[in-house]
Amino acid sequence: MIQTLHQGIRNLRVRKLLASALVFGCALGTATQAKAQHITAPPTPTIITPEAGNVAFLVGHAQGTQGYVCLPKGDGASWTVNNSRPEATLFFQTFFGQDVQIITHFLSPNTNPNKIAPDPLPFANVTWQSSFDSSKVWAQTLHSIDAGSDPSCPNAGAIGCLLLQSIGSAQGPAGGNLLTRTTFIQRINTKGGSAPADGCATRDDVGKQTLVPYKADYVFFRGKE
């Protein structure tokens, strides 16, 4: 009986491993196919729409945090975006309804700037790194719209929606290039992430920091082939 129980546990583990491998394989296949297939991006205002000649090739559904630091303002203080604290994980939902991580969003030094990159470079730039092949893209914000001002950015009170432009990219250690051809990135459908309504009003509050959860969709574009 004990042997049968152990065999059942082993079989259950094997099934779980196979299911996990299948989910990961589907996500990887989708990410690979995205390199060759166009994705239809939702309509957006001109100010946050990439210029003609660029097509969407990848979409990630993000969960992350927006950082704020309390800084002096007039006789008091106010929350200000902490540009050194972007942090999010981007997911893709497989046909089996499983969310699989595809990209990590964070801050890092731009080690391979392009001709659009500022000179001199800041100490670091916002970064997106593929979870599949470790390729990277760095970008800077071009334009923004307020949340609640357009169907592509519907949730009033959330952080704004953005158009960012690539200022550099790098292959993964094994030559992966999923994100290296990225030209523009949109942040749309934002939810949450705005500065707190309290906690930063007086000079005594200066120096406080906070992380506010947010969700958004990131759409990645590249030049037409």
C-alpha cells in the first residue's frame, strides 16, 4: 500500500512537471511567433501613437509598483515620482488560462545606447528584459496622456499612459534578440499607481518613500520589415 502511495505521488509530480513544461512551451512558442507576426494595437491618441512605419509585435500585461519620494514644495512637501524605482513583471496568458512571465521591467545602466540616446547618459534608464532570451531594450518617455482621457487609458486617477522610444538594446548572453528591434513602447490601460493622498504634507515628511501598486498593458513596436 505504501509503495502504491509513493507511486501515486511520483505520478502526480510528473503530471505537474509536464503541465508546467507545456504551459511554458506554449508561452515560449507565442513569444517566438510574435517575432514574425503582427499584433493589432488598440487605437490610441496621436500623441502616444508610434510614428508610421512601426508595427506592434508583443503585448505584456504588467503588475508592478510606482515609486514616490516626499520632497519639499513651497512651505510644505509633496509626493514626487521616484525615477529610480520602476518595477513590474509582464505576463502573457496562455491558451490554458495560465499567466506566464515574459518580461521584467526595472532600471539599469544603458550599455548599448543608440543614436537617439541622450549624451551624456543618465546613471540608468528604464529597462525591459525578456524572460525567455534575456534580450533588453532601454527607453525614454516621449509623450503622455492623463488617465481617464481616452478609451485606451480609461481609469481616471491612475498613472498616465505613455509613449516611450527605444534609446538602446542588447542581445541576451546566448544571442537572443526578441526585444532588440524594439522602436517604441506604449503603456496603456493603466490602473492604480498614483501618488498617495496623504503622508507627505509638511517638511517633517520630507524623505519618506512609498511604493504604490499598479497594473498596465505594455505594447512593443518595431519597424516594418
